[in-house]
Amino acid sequence: MYEIGRICMKIAGRDAGKYCVIVDILDKNRVLIDGQTRRRNCNVLHLEPTDKVLKIEKGANNSLVIKALKSEKIEAEEKKEKKEKKEKKERPKKQKKKKEMVEETKKEKKAEKVKKPEVVEKKKAEKIETKVAEKKTETKTEKKDILKTDSKPTAKDIKKL
């Protein structure tokens, strides 16, 4: 019943309802199909054989199967062949640093570590200065607000002045 060249209809899966041709028999339950479907092995239970048989060779490629289907007036698209992979270029190998260069970088790093505490102290001093300046501006604005009010200043307001 299932022989090479037999036209079948796929009844299960995403290719259901499409025609295919048996290209190879893998074992008693599985066959290799091609045609309107993807070329793949398929369970025999997922195929509905028709009465038509094409004359193709075992393991025929996609273009031969498509030609045979067109002779039976069944339209099928020819699948694109996989592109050849490009050859990878060899990347240049990373060169090892000379001992002299390594020693110089170590000395530079040590020098940076010594400089860091000075930089940290400068940053702390800058932060303190900005905080003091902000407090001064806040107190000046508070004094102006107190003087602007029409009511008499309270004891708390006087302490702020």
C-alpha cells in the first residue's frame, strides 16, 4: 500500500490537507515524504494514500518530486536549498604583554592608589562647603519671609533672626 512514489494527503499536523509523495520507506511505521509539505519523516498513520503512483527513484530530491507532481496537475512550490556557510576568518591571536610592560602598569596602579586618599578628602571638603552654603541661603530666605509677614514675629521667629 505504501510504496515509493505513492501520492498521499497529510491528515495530521500543520501540513494537514496538503499532498505529498513518499520518497523513501524508513520502516513499517515511518516514511520520508516531500511535496507540498516539508520534507520530513512521517508516521504512516498521519497519511491518507491516494490511488496515484508516480515513477520516482528512492530518495529523489525536491526538484524531481515537484516536477512529478506538476505532471499530475498538483501544484507545489520548490523549496530553497540551504545556503553554504561562509568560511570564518581566523581572528588574530592576542599577544602576551612583555614583562617590562606588566611591571610598568603595576607601578602606575600603585601610584594611583596613593593619590586616591587625597582625592577623596578633596571631595569630602567640597561636599561640606556646598552644605554650608545651602544652609546659609536657607536662613537668609527664612529671615526675609519673617520680615515680610504683616503679623508680629513670635519668639521662635526672633531666635531664628
